[in-house]
Amino acid sequence: MSAPSSVPTPTAAAAAAAAAKRDEKEGKKSRKKFELSRRARKLTLAVHVVTSVGWVGLSLAMVVLALMGWTTDDPAVAKGVYKAMYVFDDTAVTVFSVFAALSGILLSWGSAWGFMLHFWIIVKWLITLFMTIFAWFVIHPIVTQAAKNTADTGSSSGPGWSGDFLVWSVPALFALLTTAAVVSVYKPWGRTARGKAKLPAARRRKAAASTDGA
């Protein structure tokens, strides 16, 4: 009498065991060497959300100040506006941008998202890197120059070219920050090639099977 069809043959059983062993091996390979604990991950996420939102708010405040400084004809108002921009940029904006960037990198590396496994993370950090460098090495010196140009309230020359530059560059940075925030919410574009390779074999086979059956 032949064996019931529900009982796997030795060959099928061996193949299933080999597949399970291969999946376990690949799972171990894909396991992250560095991973935040649950408490550390929540703390890092809280720091990232607070500093990122704060950075967006400060950027919007800088936009309002840049527009006020560019449109006012009152030297005293211009002096106060660009002095406020300098103080914001030299203190809060610097601190919030640094903590937002560092906490985001730590959160990516120390969680299942990974740093180079998803396109949205790469795009977000390219935006963050560009903004941080541009803000430190371009915006800050120009804000300093505008504050110097308007320091004398008796002068009617205004901020000069520095005010013209700030009135379009600061809103552009705010738009980029907003884009990064939207990308982090919607998480578009899926996984990178490296991210797909990190998936366990069982999940890859399931995805391939669903694609073939479509």
C-alpha cells in the first residue's frame, strides 16, 4: 500500500528541512549587528521628532523674519529682525539641526529600517545633509553680514545684497525641510537593491510567487 499523499516523501522532507535551514542562516546574516533597545529606540525617536518639528518651526520663523527685513523701510525694525535671525541661527537652529540629523541616523542604524535599505531614508538624509551644510557654510555667514549691515540704526542702506539672498534662500530651505517631513510620513519608493537582498529567502520567494501569479 502506498503512503498517504499528506505524508511528505523523504526527498520533500529533506528539501523542506534544507530550505528552513537556509532561511535561518540568511536571517542570521541579515540580523543587525547594532540594534537599539526598545527604551533607547523610543527615546531616540522622541528626540528626533521633537528636534525635527522644532527645526521646521524655526525655519518658518526665519522665513517670516527674512521677509520682514527685506520689506521694511524702518532701520530700527531691520536691525531687530536681522539680529533676531542671527541669534536664532547661531543657537537654536544649529542645535536642533544637529540633534535631528544625529538622532535620525542613530534611529535608522539601530532599528529594522536600516540606513541604506529604503529609498525614502536615502532621500531624506541627502536633503538633511545638503541643508545642514548649506545652512552652516552659506546661510549663517550671510545672516551675520545682514546683521552687521543693519547694526547702525542711523543708516538707511539696509541689509544690502545679503537681504536679497536670504529672502529666497531661507524659504527654499523651509520647502526642503517640509519635503523631508512628508517623505518620512509616506515612506515612498520601496526598498533599495541592498534592502531587497536583506529580506529572508522565505519572504523573497513569497513576493516572487505573488508576482508570478498576478
